Amino acid sequence: YLFWTEWGQSPCIGKAHLDGSERVVLVSMGIAWPNGISIDYEENKLYWCDARTDKIERIDLESGGNREIVLSGSNVDMFSVAVFGAYIYWSDR
């Protein structure tokens, strides 16, 4: 799969096959500026950070369900996120 984030009029996080077929929107509500995404294949989770809501969230990789807030900050521009084992690394602008 190819995963992406999109800003603009209809911000979303989506996935598709590598040839662009079977495009699916996983998240479209409660996001504004989704930036970095990271996949934890061991836990089957997709993580992303949002520079507007100042949150790191995650969902189930396949279904897009079980959305959870992992970290919520204030006055930070979360720009990228990476997951490795039991650790989450993030950067701000």
C-alpha cells in the first residue's frame, strides 16, 4: 500500500495500492494539517501528527478504526513522526 496525507479543503489520510487503484480514505474528520505518517507493522497501527491540532494520533492500519490520541500538546507545530519499537519520535517546525 501507499499511504498519504492531504491538506486543503478536505484534509484526509488515505491508502491505495501502489498502482493507485482501490483508493480508500482512512481519516477525514477531526484533522486539519496532517503531516508526517509512520507505520508500526508489529502493532498494525498507522500514526500521524497534525500541525494544526497539535496531536499525534493512531488508527488500525487495515480498517482505519480504533482511533486514539497518543500525544496532545500546545503551541507546537508537529511536523514529523516516527515509530520504532516502543518509542515514538516527533519533531516540530
